[in-house]
Amino acid sequence: MSVLVVTEQAGGKWHRMSFECLAAGQAAAGAMGCPLAALVAGSGVGDLAADLSAKQVSEVIALDDPVLGTYSPDGFAEALRQAVEQIQPRLVLFPHTYQVRDLAPKLAASLGRAFVSDAVGIRFERDGPVFVRQLFQGKLHGDVVVDGPPPYFASVQSGAFRADSVVDGEAPASVRFLDLALAPSMVRTSSEPPFQDAKDAVDLGSADIIVSVGRGIQDPANIPQAQALATALGGELAASRPICDNGWLPLDRQIGSSGQTVSPNLYLALGISGAIQHVVGMKGAKTIVAVNKDRGAPIFEIADYGVVADLFEIVPALVKARGEVE
């Protein structure tokens, strides 16, 4: 039995979480010692399937049908149900996206199985997989075990696995186009355009560099200093919850359990204490640099580099240094 990773795409473009999920799938397949298959669904997905075939997978499954040209929970759930019945995987993993929240419970229920959402880790014991989920806004981790036989269905939380950890294959994997029995009459619903928090909302999850401010910024008049640093580094400006609650930055800039979850290459935390509600949203960053006057701040426990200093001295110096380099 295999691990099956269900990727997500729209209009021929990958959702950023697809390869985070593929990283989780590679780790799971390695732990189980079983093959890994990656699946892409849509209409005209040959090029996307070729992208996946370059990764370290046993095979790529393509569900290519005009009915799947536009997302619908009816069409996609039926297509995936047929695919799962043909492939017979032990574990099916999804990225935890808005589309998956709509689709995966319907799929799992159609096969009489449970669906575990938003897992941050997976380990394997004799009786099967154990999914790790965050509880109480990340204060605790809980183990979830699913009763019954496989397949097991789960989604992977954004930032829990790094997309850049996906291993490429030594040779292209084979691509298998499954035969599906789909008809337009199966689609009883039509989807509106993809959900967006706001017209000008920023997707911090796709940013490589994030400069984030906390209470240590002291006053909204000081935020332009942090913005200048973010601009100099070619990154995005973000904040902890108190900053957004005070209206100093819009809510779409908030990182944490009630905001966005991110995994940039560099996360620069300025004046952020490191409350668990914030940490759960950014601990997946590849490199964390913290600047805080309080050497006992919890943020230093997870930071790769810590600077005990006044951010109002550090930030201008970094902006100046960046300008000199350029």
C-alpha cells in the first residue's frame, strides 16, 4: 500500500501548499517504507503532471477530464473517490486549503472514513498512523488515531512542512492517466471565485522574507521604520496580534493562530515577545532572527539568531547596511 498526496492547482498554477504537502508525503512514505504517488486533478493537466514527475515519487496520477476544468465539490469528490478505489492507498494527504476543507470531508464520508484536518506532524506505530494536531491555539499537541481500516485521510497545516525540502527524483517518474466515469450531470453545485480575505489582502504565506513587529515597536509612528527594512530586504511587513488589534496594521498582516501561518526563508521578529499564539504561525520559518531588549523573551528560545538590543538602533543600521551593499 502506498501514500497518496493530492495536490492542488488552479488555472494551471500550483497552490503554494501543494509542495509542502508533497514534503509531508515524502517523509511519510520514507517512514512507512512504501511507495509515494502524487495526484493532480483538472482539465489539461499534462504539464503539471510532468512537474510532479521530476520529484522523488513512485508515480504521478493524473485525473484529466473536462468535468474537472472548474472546481466543484461534487465533481472533484467523485473523481477522487474513483481514484482512491483504483489506487488503494494506505494514507491520503491533502494541503489544508479552503478547497480541501470543502472537498476532503465529503470524499472521506463517501468512503465511510474519517478525515483528520490540519495535522502538524505524522508518525507511525504498529497499528497505523498517528496524526499530531495543535490544541488550545498551539499551547498543546494532541495525538489523533483513526479507528478502522485504511485509507486514512488527513490534511497538512500550512508551514508544518517546508516546500523547499521536497527531494527531486533521479529520473522522471511515470505518469498514469486514470480512466474516470464522470458526467456533467454529477455536478450539482457551481463554485464562486476563490475566497479572498480582502481585495488587497497580502498572501504572507508566499513571502520569502518577512519583517514582523510586536509591542516593542511602541507607537504606530514607528512602523515606517520596519516597513523601510522590509522594503530594503525585498520582503513583506507583518505583525503580532496586538499590533493588528490596535489598528496599527491591517488584519491581513497578522501572523499567528488567529492570523496567517507562514514559513519564509527569513523571519525577522522586531520587538516580539514570542507568545505561543504568535509562534505557532511562524515557527516553520527556515531562519528566525529576533531583536528584543528583554534577554528573557520567549522568542529567543526558537530563534536561530538573537540580538538583545534596542530595535530602534538595530533597524536603521540594517537599512543603512543594506543600502551600502546595493
